Amino acid sequence: MTTKALRFPDLLLYGASMALSIRWISSAAAAGPASLPFWLFAVVVFSLPLILATAELTARFPQEGGVYAWTREAFGPFWGFLCGWLYWTCNLPFFSGTLYFMVNLLAAALGPAGKPLLDHPMLFMGVALAISVAVGGFHLMGLGSGKWLSNLGGASNLVLFAILILVGGLVAAGQGSATDFHHASYVPPLNANTAILWATMVFAVGGTEALAFLRNDVQGGMRTILAVLAVVLAMQVISYVLGTAGMLAILTPQDATRLSGLPDALIAGLKRLGFGQFAPWVLMTAFLGGLGSYSAWFGVAARLPFAAGLDDFLPEAFGRRDPKTGAPTVAILVQMAIVVAIVVLSQAGDTLKGAYDFLVAMSVLSYALPFLFLFAVMIAVQSRAFPVDSWRAPGGRGMALFIGWGGFLGTVTAVVCTLVPSPDAADQVGEVVKLVVASACLILSGVGAYLMARHRPARAASKDETP
């Protein structure tokens, strides 16, 4: 029996790596002070229902696979596989984007010594690939080793939010806020930018559902998971609201649209306070935060092909753990190879880059779709007998249905908002069509993968042998 590798601090830092991302602060700051109550709205309408549904469904279903397993148990193997397919595949191009974001931060932190990373695409790609392989190697050594990168990243995220809030507060107190909070409007306008902001905020406050994938590796079981979910919810409110306010104290909303987010805001704030020499250390902290987030999501995503291997939808090797480390070795290696291929593809010629952009477009809308499955499961299981001694959302069945329907409708609005093209897009209709077609292709590829799995000779033989 594998030792449970995650204690409360480990899982909490996992949550800080996956459910907190300072990258989205600049998007909120660009909308001005109106984004502050919007953050609270996103937490209440989406994050809180997601956390409560995650807690109840994690308690109800002890199987490996998180939302994939829940959907399979509630609606059958086809819908479970499709949900897992969407959740897994939308993460793959996200990994590539995160790697490039990290290398840019590393180059900025190194100053003149990091300039070759930006000037030479092959060197840039090589560093990104080295990071990807190193993270995969850590996870091959087991969760006990892989967790340290996530712990480091979660701690770095919390430190970054604290620095942004502190610097913003000191700038406002000593030199005056760059943004006039007293005379600003706190009502978001009904336009395309607000729709895009809402979809971004839903993305930003998601991630807590991923903790369910680690259920069977947590010391203390549901007690630990419930405590972590509660703390992460509080961290989201404090970090996103105060972090955005801190950034707006340093920059005006107009400046926030022109700058590249956290690094530039912190450098500007530190220079105004006379601490510009510490900027490289702050950028390195941001790099570590990205590294931990990448590691956390990489480890969680590998649990999906592992669970599909257990269910015989992928070759049996995917469902095996290393007897010494407990790592799903084949699932990790395959995922590592795919990420490497996407990174290489993104640095190829223009034609292949177009294919890469198409792949990224498929991930945008597909990210929200698994949440429709999650909340639909929350609604569906309320008609079933409630397991004895299992945790249930406060308020009983009526509140659970309210949570399920509220989260489902919140997700629907996010899906619709992802279809709103940017006002800056040259061909707005074309952008929408491309996104819909790309997402349809992703869904159909999942259907195709399921049908192929159903007709695999090894699977068919195993089914014939079942009494």
C-alpha cells in the first residue's frame, strides 16, 4: 500500500498553485475599480458552488479520476470519458503557454544575461523543454517528490500577492493612488470587454475541483480536503480583490492595458518606493510561482489518462503505478511527450504555428465544458440515497440543488462569454466561427477516441470474458 504523500500544508500549497493565479490581475485591473465587486461576484456565483460541489462529490465518490469518475458514475462511461477528454486536452496547450510565460519571466529576472533567451528561439525552446522534462522527472519519482515543486510554487504565489498588496498600499499611502477609487464607477459596463473579463474571472477562480484528483493521496482524507477548500476560498477573496486594488494603486486602468501584468506593475511600484534593485528577485519569485503551477497541473492532469487506463479506455499500461514510487509512469511519460511536441510545434514555421494556434483555440471554450458536467452530476446525485457518514453541503438536498443549478448557470454564462470576440479582433465573426469549429473538433475527437476504445480488440476480449 502506497503511503499517503500529502499533508494539510502540501494540499494547501497545491490549492494555492492551482486556484490562485496572479496572471489574471492585470486583466481585472484593466477594467478599473469595477472589477473589485466583480471578483466577489465570481467567487460567490462560481467558486463557492464549485468548492461545495467538489467537497460533496469527493465524499460521495472515492474512485480515482475526479470529475471524470463522477460523470462516469452518474451518466455512464461515454459521458465520463468525454468529460475527462475535454478536461485533459484543454490542459495540454495551456502547459505550453505556461512554459513560455515562465521562460520570459526567467529572462527578465536574469537581466542582460537573459537577453539571449529572447533573441534566440532555439535557446528559448530548449530551456522550455528542459523545464518540462525536469518537472516530468520529478513526478516520475512519485508524488512525494513532485509535491515540492508545487509547494514552492504555491508559497511563491502567496508571497507575490502579499508583495503586490503591500507595494500598492505603500504607494497609495505615500504618493497617492494612480487610480481615483473615490470617484470611480463600481458597476461593470455591459460590453464585450466585461464579457471577456467574466470568462477570465471564472477561469481564475476555478481549479479547486482538481484537488479531488489527489483524494487518495491525502493524509486525513475528507477532513483535510474540506479544511483546504475553505482556506482556498478565503485566499481567493483576499488575493484577487486586494491584489487588483494594489495594482490599480500603482497603475491606472489605461496603463494596465499596455503593460504585461504583474512583472511591470511590481517593477514600477518598487521603483516608486526606491526599491527597484529588488525587482529581479520579485521576477524570480514569479518564475517559481509559474513553475509550481505548471507542476501541480501537470501532476493532476496525468491522473486522467491513468484513470482511463484503469477503466480500459486506454491500454492497460496507463492504469499501472510504479510499485516503488506510486507514480502513474506511462501516463506521465505520454503527457510529457505530448507537451514537448506542442512546444516544438509552437516554434515551427508559420504553417505549423497556425496549427498550434488552432489547437490553443480549441482549449479556450473546452475548459469551461467539464464544469457543466460537474454541476450536472451534483444535480443528478441528489435523487440518490445519501451515503452514510458522507459530507454533504450545508442545507441538505434543497441547498445542494441550488448549488448545482447556480453553478451550472454560472458556467453557462462563462461559456457564452468565451464566444464574445475581442473588440480588437480584425475579423470578429471569423474569431467566433473558428472557436466554435475548433471546440466542435475537440468534442468530436473525444467521441472518436471513445469509439476506438470501445472496439479495441483487447477491450472487446476482456468484455467477452466477463461472466
